[in-house]
Amino acid sequence: MDAGPAHLRPAPSTETIERADEMPAESTPPAVRRPHGAVSQTLTAVRGLLGHLMWILAFTLPSLVLWWHVWTGHPTSTLTCACGDPAQEVWFIAWPAWALWHAANPFFSSVVNVPYGANLLSNTSGTLIGLVLSPVTRIWGPVAATNVALTLAPGLSAWGCWMAIRRVVTWKTAAIPAGLVYGYSPAIVTSVMFGHASVALLVVPPLLFAHLFEMFTRAERSALRDGLVLFVLVVVQFWISPEVLVMCGLFAALGLVAVVLARWRHLAAHRRHIRHTALSLVIGASLSGAALAYPAWFGLAGPQAVSGPLFPFSPIAGELLWQFFSTAGARLRAIGAVRLTGYLGHNGPQANFMGWGEGALLAASVALARRRPLAWLWIFFALAGATLSLGSIFLGPPAVLRHIWLPWRDLAHLPVLDEIVPDQLSSFVTLSVAVLIALGLDAARAQSARSFAWKRRTLRVAGSLLALGVGLVALVPVFMTYDVPLTVTATTLPRWTAADALNLPNRSVLLTVPFAVSGSAAPMLWQAVDGMHFRLAGAALKTPGAHRHPVAQGSKDSARGILSALSTGRSREPVGTPAQLATVRQALRTWQVDLVVVEGPSRDPVYASGFLTAVLGTAPKVVQGAWVWKVPSPASMAPMITGASLRTCRFVSKGSSARHHPLAMAQCVQAAAAKNRTAS
């Protein structure tokens, strides 16, 4: 029976060596009574499952070191930051669990961005992660579930790579260091550090590429089975991260073109394999299209869907070529952009960093495996991924290279691809490097076994030591550029949110300062931990503005922009002009706000209390250290206070601590307004 095209089969000599290693010493082993039928199959399945669970645990051990401060402390109330992207991720984990228990739509939420809602398939929500972890969320809360997801992501990714590489090498041990190189690459560890579980859980891409490889090389298998497996992998990856699935499709298309161009004569002689592959692809694509047609439409064109670049810098974002081996900036105190994203420790390396150790191993592996056509396919993937990850413009010195055409310059304008940040493609470069290292180890062991008269046990010990050494050389330089363990902080809820918010009427709408907007995600974390008991005006999510492009913090004259300026220091504070006050006042009506609450860390809560006093025309009540206004109906709302100087009132109230005189700012605003009315 034909085992597949010769250019894709493992080396025969290596296969012979592996079988010789596994051959028992006795030619006629003693008879053993075995269970029959279903019992035997069940025991085999259980043993296999337990074996895989043990491997997942082993691959997760380095991640436990990274998250040591979480798991030895309070995993239900500790994150890298109760702000930025980690806070947003807690909400993403919490929503599918809440939707499941309340029979709500898991990929659309009406509890944020009231009254419009938010399309979660237009965001990096990782719906499947939240659904799988819903029991953890239900019992221990969304912060614990988020920590579970972020801890398991590198280990599961490494396990997926290990599973995939075992299918293309004969020396299975070679897959172990390769899995670690992939699972603990900067592309994944940095995503974990910032709480990006959906793009850190990259268990499917290596399995997907391994399955496509087997579809090409094993025509004796059932096309229906291969199509069904392809369908399952595609659907699972879609519900983890649609954008990663799109990147998988891009690389699969590049690989197909490369194989056809390089080996078209050989493929033409194996029409049976082509028919099998085509039929499997048709089955998998048809089932995937039928299952994902509606969710894909919903994410691209459904209610509150966004399109175009998700970030303003996306068209020019990309990796720097010299950062593949440079640690410049790593281990320094986190810069402002890193802290805003949600990590308060030290900078790590860029996502494309591999270090000199891994680079040397890659060079040696390419030299050892150069006679294998499969190695050249993955060399092509590595070069293509590295080129695409540079983005649209060649950044960094020398400046003359910025005029060089890069392929992402044209790809970035295509639908769906315009929503991908090119540095995310670095994970596919790392996957290529991991596969090449495994192929190099496999070739090295085969050559060693042919050249020396090794005893079987000696060969195993030497091979295990080689694999261990390769793993250490590849991982240690990368790990040294991070905080180990990672820096974490507590996620304690503010006092009013923890106590009084639970007593509000169900589905009450809150407008908070800090305002829930891009770069200010803390209110969403409070909402998630509080069990979605209240709804939020605003959302730290991608929601559509003009032309369905993401609105972010909004223009400086919009209510969103004004409230963002009160929350963060990225623009000038609003001075309380009549136009600004009227804009926010109108937004309170549009957003159906029931309560306005100033609580928790923001730019200047005291100043915000004065501004909102001018908007609502009345002073707040101070409850549990928070400034709280109950918003009346439009007909009974007090007139705006337009005559007060907020900066003067802030200067006057500067000596009054918010703890002992929390209403000093609000009273100054009211007094200034009364004085202006008397003068007029």
C-alpha cells in the first residue's frame, strides 16, 4: 500500500531505528490474558486520556512558576493588574458563564454600552474559553477562572505542538523541547502577561497543520474522517479566536501554493492523494461553512459589529527585524504603553524574540534536516511569517529600508486581514522554529544511531539528555527577559461596589468614573465580579462609530471623550463649558443612566465630583467613600450649573482631603453658581 509521496515521508532509516528501539528482547513474549471487546477499548482510552493529562500537567509546570504569586496567594482576587486588558479579560471570561446560566446570547451583551450593547464576536472574547470554564466561574468567580485560563494556555499550547510534531518525526522525544519552545515563546508569554487568553491559547494551529500534512500523505485513510477532524479543529479555533483561524488559513494557503509550485510534477504522479485531500477539504470546508456562516456574519456585519483596523496603529504596527535576537528594553520598568495595557512589572521582549540560544539551535537544525523536504516547507513558513510580521513599513534603522515594499502593505487592506495586527503572526514563526528544531533533533539521532554502535539504553539516555539540553538552551535566555514569577496585584472591589451595588434594583444602569472605555476597563471587572448585577453606560470594548470603525475613546467634544478625560490623563481635563455640560447631560438621557458613581482610581475623583455636580445641578451623596447621584427624570432634573470655575474650586478644595471633606468641591461649585446668580 502506498504510504504517501516520498518527499513527505519520514526517512526510512530513522523509522527502522525507532522500531528496533521498541522491539522486545524476547521474540515470543509470554501469553497475557487481555480483556475483551468494549472493556479493552475503554481501558485503552482511559489510559490514553490519563497519559495526555500527565503530559499537559508536565508542560504546565513552567507556567505555574510564572504564576507562582497567584497560586500561592489568592487566585480568586489576584491578577497582573485590575486594569487594562487583564480586567477586560475577566469580563470576557465571565460573560459566557453568565449567558449560559441565564439563557442569554453568548456572543452579544446588553449589559454594557447601554442601550446599544456590544458584539463580542467583533472583539477578542474567546467565547469557548469562558464556556468551558463556566463551572469555575460559577463556583470561585471570574478572576479565578481567568487565572486558570492564563495558567493553562502555555501548557496546552505546548502540548498541542508536542502532539502535532509526534506525527512527523520518528523519534518522539524530539517533540518535547519543540513543544516547550512553542508554548513558552514570547508571543504566547507576552499575551498571557497582558491577559489575552484567546490569542495565547494556541493549541489548535499546530494540530491543524499536522492534520493537513496527514491528509496529504495518508490517502488510505477515510476522507470522511479527515474531513470531520478538520471541521472540528476549525470550529474549535473559531470559538477560541476567529482572527487566529484567519491567520491559520493564510499560512495554509501559502503552504499549499509553495508545495504545488515546488513539487507539482511529483504531486501529479500521485493523483490518489490529491483526490483524497480535495475530498477531505471539501467535506471539512462545507461542514465548517454551514456551522460558522451565521456566527461569522454576526461578527462581521451583525448588530454593533465593527470593521476595519481595530487599533489606530494597526496599518503600521509590526516587529523590528533586529529584535529577533535583541533584548533591548527588556527588564526595564514597564513603559507607559505597557502599564496602560495592564502589566505593572518590567518590560519583556518583543513577540518575535528568540534569543541567540534558540537561533543557534535553529541554524544547527536546518543544517541537520536540510535533506528533508518537510524541513524546507517549514523554512518557507518561518521566512514568510517573519516577513509578514514586519508589518507594512520596515521600522528601525537604517531609514533607507523603509521604502522597501513589504507584502503586508497590500494584505492589510483586504477584508478581515485589516483587523489583524501583524506582530501576532510571530506565533507562527515560533511554530515553524519549533518544528525545525524537532526535525533537526530527529535527524541528529538518526545519524548518531547509524554512526555509532549504541546500546539501546545508552541511546535513550543520550537522546533524553540531548533533548533536555536543547530545551534549556532555548528557554532559559527567553525566561531571563521576564519577571519570574510575574508581577501581580490585588483586585479588591471598591467599597460601594462591593456593598451597595448589590442592593440596586436589577438591571440598573450605572455611569462610573473611571468611565468604562478603551484604556479604562476597571468598571467592567467590577461588573463581572459583582455577577453582572448592574449594567454599564460605556464599555471597554470595540464598539462601532462612524462607518462601523471602532470608536475607542471618542472625540474630545463627545460625551465619551469628556468622560474619558475625567478618567485618564491622556487628554486635557474638561473645564466645564456649557457645551461640555450639555453634552454629558444629554448622554445621561440617551444611555438611560440611573446612577452616577465616582469611585475607585481615576485621574482626579474630586475634580470629577465637581464636574458632575455642574452637569446634574445637585451635589452627590457620599456613600462608602463614593460620590453617588441618583439621576432623576429629565422633567425633574435640576438646571445645570454653568457659572462655576472648576479649576478654582479644585484649588480651593485642594487642602480638603476626600476622606474628611469629600463634598468640598461640589459645595464650591454650588456656591459659585449661587454667587453668579446673585450678581446677575
